[in-house]
Amino acid sequence: MEEGYFAAAQLFATLIIEGWRDWFAGKLDRTKRRALREMLLDRRYSLRTIAQLSARVGLDEAGTRNLLIEIGARPDEIDANQWGFDRRIRQAAKRKARSKISN
């Protein structure tokens, strides 16, 4: 009988630990997505490099790309290492075009 209680307690502890681990991983992802969103919405910059974004959230480039796609960001059509939100990418392209015309 004691073995049954021990197995049940072990199963319960495993479920609690796994649930906590999943919750904590989700919280970390939410925090990282929020940091990426804040960087991309910063008015001082229209685009950010994948290296800057990766350094900020502490992930490799592939992991950072996955989070960027989840928040709706996309790479620049000209330079795939530059990321931003769609409207900011269009604004940056217009500024580049205007600066080429004025030069």
C-alpha cells in the first residue's frame, strides 16, 4: 500500500514541476516578445539588426527570428538582417528613396 502512495506522490510532484516549468518558460517568452516589440517600436530606429535583437533577448538568431515572426515582425526586403514591423519597413524604404533622390 505504501508503494501506491509513494508512486502517486511522485506522479503528483512530477506534474507540478512540469507545469511550473512550462509556466515559467511561457513567462520568459512573453518577456522576450515584449522586449523585442519595444525595440522595434522605438521611434529613433525604423529597423533593427537581428544581432541587436538577439543580444537584447539572449537568444540565438534562429530563436529570435521565431519570436519576431510570432509578434508580427518581418525582415526588410532589401537586407534580411534588418527587422521591423511592416509599416516601419515601408517608412524606412520611403526615407531611403527620398535620400537617394535628394543626393
